[in-house]
Amino acid sequence: MSHFIDVFSSGSESDIKAWIEANHYIMPRILDDGSWVAISKLAYTWAVCVDMDAVTAYRYRWCFADFSEALYFLNTMTDFDEVPTRRESLKGHRYSGEPLLVEHWPNGEPRW
């Protein structure tokens, strides 16, 4: 398998998809805005990794305890900056820049 920078710069959708799947992500697809998205199994959650490219595995990652909720988000999202509508099992999110979602604990502290 080629180096990821070569794969992503080649522009071949099938090569990119194959590389993503070979690196333990499932169900990769391209969003309407051109971003790549896929699901990854973490230790305790399922991560929806958004905007995968030659530089990073994600620019935003949403972590769900429930696989069906992660799958619903993956299948319904159209843009990089979309926020999940089903968040019952959302355990956290990681991002670069500003968060797309800010929730607070009852004491007022940010959840993530």
C-alpha cells in the first residue's frame, strides 16, 4: 500500500477509499463538501472521523458509545461542520480550532 500522502494527492477516489479501509476505518465516503469521513473503533466508543486527508486522520472526531448512533450520523451528514442530531450516546468530540458543540455539566463547567 502506498504512503498516505501519495494516496490522498493522487486524486483517485478508489485508492483513497482502499487506503482508509486498509487502515482500520470502516464505511468511508465523501461528503457533499468534498470531505472524507469514516468510522473507527476506539477502546470504548465508535468515532466518526471527519475531514480525513494526507495530513491528519481527522479534523473533527465525534465519539459515540452506540454504534447505531455513530452510523446514523455518518450516513446522514453532508458537511464537515455538521453537529449530530442524535446525541444520546455521544461521549465526546475532538477537534482543531473551535468546537462545533459546547455542552455544560450542571455546575456550569464545559463537558469536553
